[in-house]
Amino acid sequence: MAEGLKIAIIGDYNFTYNSHHATNLALDHAAHFLETEINYYWIKLNEAIKFRPQHFEEYDGFWIAPGPYTNEFFLNGFIRELFNKGIPTLITGDGYRVFLEVLINLYQLNTKKEKLISDNLVDGEQFERIHIVPFSKEFGHLYEHHSKIELSSTRYSMYPQLIETLTEKLIDIEAYNQFEDPEIISLKNHNFFVATGFCPQISSTREIPHPIIYTFVKSCQAVQDASLRRSG
């Protein structure tokens, strides 16, 4: 019989941050919707960076929580470790930018040392309304019965040539925003490795769980089921 899912939330938890509190609630919403048990654990960056291969195997999924981060260098290294693990991974908020920077550095996409990603385009610490424009068929289905208005305290614009290079071999664009910038991206050749510039957890409710989050959880269930079949 399957045990409850184990999901690691990577970040420096602060109960005063709405996005952190909403992360916990959104997983509860998904668990209720999917009628499953989820055990989630916040892991600080300075602890996550010490993970060994066996530590990754203890979890069915990883969620890179929104910042701020005490040490982006640690987060950069952890995201790199996740690339080849095949474990469902969700990145929300300013981790989106760190994910892009990991790809740029890993594949040496900025040999001229240019500014390829803008600074945060959201003023102050307020939340901005983001209009989601699904691009892929899969994410079109996810948003078919869900509001396309999201909230975000971070928004980034990429140099067009960088987008072209990334989409050629490394990522798929799942959705744009009203400013025609990629807002949801995924890693190619991975069962679930999704990064959103906004925070879907904020708009999730018990009555209407966010589709990106419960799809992430369903991917974690699939990993757990495959692991149980192998061990059985």
C-alpha cells in the first residue's frame, strides 16, 4: 500500500511571507482534491546543499519555494543537482530567475557577459496581476477551467536571443504573460520540471486547488508508484 507522498520544499521558511504560508496551504488543497496524503518538509538552503544522492531518493518531489534566499549560490547548486534526478520539480516566484541563470551558466550561453535577464520589473514588494496566455496544449487544458489571472511579486524579461537559444534545446515555453514574456517554462525531456515566474499557490483554494500544483502532486504520485513497482 502506498505511503503518503514526501515532498521537500527548498527555501528559508518565514511565516510572515504570504507566499510561504500559501505554499503549505496549496499542498493541503491538492491533497484534499486528489484524496491523498502529503507530508511536506521545509529544508533550509544550507541544509539542502549538503544532500547526497540517497537524500534525493527519500522524496517524491521537490518544490523550490519563493525567496528571498539567504544564499542564491546554494540554490543555484541545488537546482543543478535536480536536473538529472528525474524527480518532479516545481519552481515558483523568484526561483524562476535562478533557474534561468543556472541554464545560462551551465551551458555557457553568455560568453559576452551581457545582461540577458532583466531586474525584477515589479515595483516594491507588492503583488502584480499577471494574465496567463497558455502556449502549450497541456497548459491550455490546465487553465481551461481556472482563472488566467495570477499574482506575482516578481517578473522578468529575457533577451530575445536567449529565449531562442533556450527553446531550441533546453526548455519549452508553456505560457506567456500579457507583456509577451515567457511566464511558465519547463525543462525538456523531463517528466515534470516546471518554473513559474508567479506564485500559483497564492490563488489556490480548498474549493479550487491550483491545477499546476495538483498536476505536480500527480507527477509525484507517479514517481512513488513506479518506485513501489520496482521494489515489489
